[in-house]
Amino acid sequence: MLVLAAVISGCGTGSGRNGQVTGHLLAVGGPAPGRDRSLPGRVVATNAAGQRFTVTVGPAGRYTISLPPGAYTLTGYSPHVRSGHGAMRCTAIHPVTVRASHRALRNVICPIR
């Protein structure tokens, strides 16, 4: 199993009070048959105060990020998915609420046309 190194930026409380969000960074759609595929890159969690927490996503597309309790919007970026001259902004369909010592599942989707 591939172990991913997390790079977390921003201020937070001690890890005993944090919760975790896990999921995959995925390309969804594209030419037939349009299968989902895992992407490397990064996922950024942003809370209402504007604090950003970033985790690096390895080739298997799976990520885990430890976050202080609160509501977050998740955004992903992969060098394998481009829009214009930069990385495409990929998002989780719904925000995620993190609770202390709990784990939440949320995939971040890059829609491919």
C-alpha cells in the first residue's frame, strides 16, 4: 500500500482534537467508456475563516487530511488535468463537516468532457 505524505499548512489545534477527511482525487467522464480514474496532485481544504490546509495526493489518487473541527470546502488540482494554461480546479460536490476524532469520506471530482 502506498503511504502518502501530508503537507499541512495553516493553524490548527492538536491532533487529538482533529478529525480526518479521506477520499480520492478523480477524473470523471471523458470519451466512452468514461471510466473514473485516480489522479495525483493536491487537495486543499478551506474553512469559513479562509484558512487553507493542503495535502499531497500520490499516484493512487487517495488522500487523508487531518483538520480541526469545522466546515470545509475541498478543491483539488492535478497536473494531469488542464484547463487553458493551468491546472483545472476540481471540487467535492458537497462541503464536508469535520468533527473531532471522526473520519469523513469525500471524493474530489475533476469533470472531463
